[in-house]
Amino acid sequence: MSSAASSGGSNDIIIFLALYVLLVLRRVYRSYNGARFSAAGTTLALVFYVAIGLFLSVLSFFEGVSLLFAPVYVVVLLLTAVWSYRYSDRRISFWNGGGGTIYFRGGVILYLIYVAGFVARISIDIVVIGPNFLTPSTSLVLTSSALYATIATDLLLMFGIGLLMGRNLRILKRASLIKQGKEVLPDSPPPIQPIFSFGKGKPTDQT
């Protein structure tokens, strides 16, 4: 009975994680093609992604990762968020959707890095611990190679979270300036930028 319940719980976890990845990929699609700006939606998405990512990183300390790495995780997260906030403008374009609506797109590469970090982090736990990794045992002992892989994927995930933090905070800032009339938007969407372009010019909507 308990074995069946455990199997059912494991399946539920895998289904949830699969749905979460699909949700993020949907955001990637919208970021590429354009989406209507919503302050509440942008904020909630940011909080949700950060919460999920941080939860997975906290699990690492129950799996044997030393707490000495906690400051390293925080530093990577904050430095990446500051960098992304300063430079993500070059990846994001805004335009007037009519009727007072604002549309935007861009920053797809930032989402893809987050997805890569999330999938890598989950994959390590599923391979090493199994589908029940969300409820780790305090007696769990990982091999040194598994610990190194966990730390590496944690850092990649922190990097991805920081990128999304900076991106969404910049979007909120830009939208605020637009609504205050401090920035004039084009009436049509600008050309889609190549996903893997890291040009250093001005944002495409700031001509």
C-alpha cells in the first residue's frame, strides 16, 4: 500500500515538473513573439520562478552540499540580477498596442538559460536520488561526483534566476516610465532580434 502511494506521489511530482517546464516554455514563446504587458503577471511570474528555483537550491543542503556554499549562491544570484537589470534593455522591445496597452518581447535567451539550469538541476536529483528527491532523507549521502554536479547545476540555476530577476525588474521599470509619458513607443512591433545576439547597441524601440 505504501509502495503504491509512493509511486503515485512520484508520478505526481514528475507530472508537476513537466507542466512547470511547459509553462516556462510558453513564456519563452510569448517572449519571442510578443505579449501584452501586465504588472501583476510580470511580478507573479518572477516570484514563482524565483521561489521554485530557490526551493530546489535549498534542497541541496539537505542532500549534503555544505552551507558554506550558501553565500556563493547568493552572490551569483545578486550579481547576475544586477547585470541583467542593467543590460537586458538591449534584449527587450516595447510598442504601443492601442487603447493604452503596452506590448513587449525579447530576452528569450535569458529564459532559455533558466530552463537549462532548471532541467539540469532536476535531472541530477532524479538520476541520483529518484523521483522522491523533493523529500530527501537526512541520512542521504551523495558521492563526491554527485555533489559536484549538484553544486554546478545549482550555480547555473542561480545564474538563470538572476537573469530573470533583472529582466522582469527592468520590464516593470520601463513600463512605469512609459505610463508616465517619459518614453514614446512606436505603434508597431520592431523586428525580432536573433535569439543568440548580444549586440551592444540601444534597445530597438529607442530610436
